[in-house]
Amino acid sequence: TGVQTCALPILTEIELFDYMRHNILPDLIPSPHPYSKWDCVSPMAKAYFELKCRRRHYEELILEQAKYDAMMTMGQELGLSPWYVCSTPESIFFFDLIHLRPEWITMDLPQTTDFDRTDNVPKIVTLIDNKQAFKIALPNGGK
């Protein structure tokens, strides 16, 4: 995957949520559970979202199969469209999981990103090309 670093703003998930609620989906509601398989829902859009914020820009973003499967199952149960939203220092990328056609591979990746469990473990993931996303500019200077 292509990795680029730059000095543009890096959002937290709370900032990404706030930006989406104030600029895109005013009815956005956060998940009531901090460790839920999804982060927020928009009743108006009939959609729910998993939010991720990356510190670097990648041309391809990783989505774990377990997360994808859980979101697809929940979407069918609730009648909502599942979306994966990922910010990088360049843009915010919205991936419609209904239309995504993942090709699964196994990669050795850190067990978690921001917690103590950083040892690599095998994970089944797909690499999603940013060209498959709806893209919006970052607040304060992104592309």
C-alpha cells in the first residue's frame, strides 16, 4: 500500500463524528455502547457508520472481516445501510459496504492500535481502494 505523511489535520473519532453531525447528517446519534461494532446512526439516512481515523494517508484502507460481517448482519436485521467512514490526513472517505466486493486476505497486524495489545496476530482483512469511496474534504485544510 502507498503510505504518505503530511502536516494536515488528524481527526479523532469524536471530531469526525462532530464534523459529520454539523456538516452532513444533523440527526447523527452516537452508539450507546463504547465497544459496539458501529459508532453512530442516522435515522434520516437510514444508515449507520463505523468511524476510523488514521494518522497517515493510505491509498488502500484495511477493513477486518469480523467488522464487515457484523455490520452487514446488523444492517440486514435493522434495515439500515452500513457505512465504513475513514479519515486520513488528506480526506474523509465514505465506503458503502452494501456495494463493496471485498477480497479477503490474511495479514499479520497489531492486535489493537491504541491499547497495550500491540503484538501482531493474523487477521482476515480486505484492502479497500480509496477510489471506491465518496470523498469529502477535511475541515481546516485537507484536500
